[in-house]
Amino acid sequence: MRRLIPACVVLFFVLLLCGPAALALDVDIGHAPVEVYFSPNNGATDAIVREIDRARSEILVQAYSFTSAPIAKALLKAHRRGVKVQAILDKSQKTQKYSSASFLTNSGIPTYIDDKHAIAHNKIILIDRAVVITGSFNFTKAAEEKNAENLLIIRSKELSRPYLENWQRHRDHFA
């Protein structure tokens, strides 16, 4: 006697065995210099401020939590010296009484709230399309002084490209 296998069981195994491939990007960064910082108290905030101070043309920020006064002040200083600065922040920044979102906006820095996602959890700063700052490190005082976090500063135009494309996709939520 022949037994028929229910279509849902067949579909399950097809999806299991032939499901969608990961959408990882293959980026060759060669021998790009990388700086690594761990917190607490390993100088990640100072390193971010140093990189912002070196910026010549553009700084693009994506941040989940952003309350660091030194980083906000460095962005304002860059903006005042003619560097194009823009930020995309998580919607939680909108509900804080006076957040970095308010500070940046009131300083004339275009600041956008990413409310399309449950959490906009990116922690990225792109500088001059050549430096990528990323990691678990939130741009907060607690990240520097209390939390166990990591920060990478990667000097790579190749790596900056997909991060820039991702930044622009999130920015386009507001267009």
C-alpha cells in the first residue's frame, strides 16, 4: 500500500534543505589597519573623538543609544568646521527629555529617527567614506565607564562602501 506524504512535510524539508542562503557580503579589506578597544575604561570614547576630529568631508552616524557628551561635542565641532555630519538614531532617542538627538538637531546637524524597526540597534560612524567605527559600543558614558563592550576602528574604503549603502537605505526611510 502506498502512503502519501503530506505536502506540508515535503515543503518543510525543501525549505530546511534548500532554504534561503545567508545574505553575507564578501568584502576584501586586505591589510586594512584595525584598532580594537574594550570597555570599561579602555579609551573608546577618546578614540572616537580623535577620529571625528580628523574628519575632512563627511561623518555619518547610526546609533541605538547616544548620550555621550564628548562625542556629541566632537560632531558639533566637525559640523562647525564644514564637515557634513548626519545622524540616524533609534526611536528611543526621540522620547528622552533632552537627548543627543535634540542636541544635534538644535545644532543644525540633520538628525533622523529610524522608527521603521523595532530597534535600530546599529552603532556605526563612517568617516570620509574611508573609516568604519563599529562594534557593540554604544555612544554613551556607561559604555565607556561601566559596560563590557567592544569597538573597532577599521580604515578601509572597501568596507566603508557596504556600510554607506546600509546607512543610505536607513536614511531613505525618511525620503
